[in-house]
Amino acid sequence: MTAVDALPLPPPPPLGGDVALFLDVDGTLLELADRPDLVRVPPGLIDSLQAVHERLGGALALISGRPLAQLDTLFAPLRLPAAGLHGLQVRGREQASLADDAPPELAAVLAGARALAARFPGSLIEDKGTALAFHWRAAGEGAGAEDALRQYAESVLPRLPGYFLQPGKDVVELRPGGAHKGTAVDLLMATPPFQGRTPVFVGDDLTDEHGFIAAAAHGGSAIVVGERRPTSARYGLRGPAEVMAWLGRAALAEAEVAR
Ligand SMILES: [Mg+2]
């Protein structure tokens, strides 16, 4: 990391009413957990999301690596505009989804991955349908899980034409190409209620950089959450608690306008 990359980024300005807001979920709205199923939705977050969604005329979308169905469960009763599987699924565009056709070879790859993960307690293979995520966050450093899972994922890549490796925080994902978080932003920005607004993308991980670049291309900006650098984001927030406070202030502004 260079000295320039290490410079802290300024906090974002208050959220304007003309914004189209794109929010990553894990590590951005929610603190990361040892396993994806152990995340906690903090009290008040759902109310804030609902208020900001209303204030922005509906132009608030979740852009996550999780499948859409998981997003709806996590944030129930909200059913927000959303893209899942890093842009492979976009709500309302399910018919054009790239997420439905898993290659036959993927089942054998999954079985091999599970056999390998069984040798590294705390590691986890997440079956996302067309994508597979290899997690080692709970395995602990020095256990060898990261090297073993990475090597396995790389070794099976030639068996899955059109697939690539998406690295993340304590995870690597085998997923089909053809879409990413930036293409999800492009799709949403082409239709109401997002169209004509200024996009702001908030995310913490490498896969969010695609969203950051798309937001800038549409005349908007990005907010990186946490310490990961380098980044193309112009603004920074330190963690999900700061994101929630920033959203909370935007929700409060809505309450004042309504009064
Ligand atoms: Mg994230």
C-alpha cells in the first residue's frame, strides 16, 4: 500500500434527495460474521432503509453477493429493489437472469469442495446455485484453509467454462462472468425510479469497485466502507455503524420534510 492509498478519505456529504442509492450488504450495512448465516440486522436499520427508500422516491437498491431470496429474508418485511449474486440476479429482470443455469460439472466441483472443507474446521462452502463461495473466516489463520480452498478453486476453474474467481474478504467465489455489480447499476440506472438521479454506491469489498466505477460513469460517486485500499471511491466511512448513522441522518431529514 502506498502512502497516498493510506490517506483517510473524507466522510460523504449528507444524502441529497436527488440521489439513487446503491448499498452493498455484508460489511457495509451489516458487520461481517464468521458465517454468512450468522449476520445480525441491527435494530433501527430496517426503519432507516424504509425511510430513505421513501425519501428517494424508491431509488434505493441493495447490491449484494447474496441471492435475492436471502436479502428479502434478512430485511423482511422490506422487499427493496435489489441485485443478487454480484449482479447476476436483478429484481424484475429474473427472466433475463444469468443465475439459473448451473453447468453440470458444478455438482462435482461442489462435492469435491465440501470434502476438502471437511478437513479444515471453520471453513465453509456456500452453494449459491450457479456460484460457489469458499469461506475461511472462521477457520483461523495458519490453519491452511485459505491456501487449500484457493488452490482448489483455481484448479477447478478450467472445468467451468465462462467462470472466474471473485476474491473477497476471507472468501473466494467461483462464479459465471457476464455480469457484476457495475452492470447491475447500469441496468437499474436505465429505468425508473433510478433513471435521471445521481448514483451513490456504498460498499466495502473488491467486488464493489465495479459498482463504484459505474456510479462515477453515471455522474455519481462512491463511498468505501472500512480500510480496504486502493479504491476508486471518493469518500469513506469506517464501518457499518457509521453507514447506519449516515442513513439515520438521511431518514431523519425525511421525517422533518414530512412534518
Ligand atoms: Mg460487502
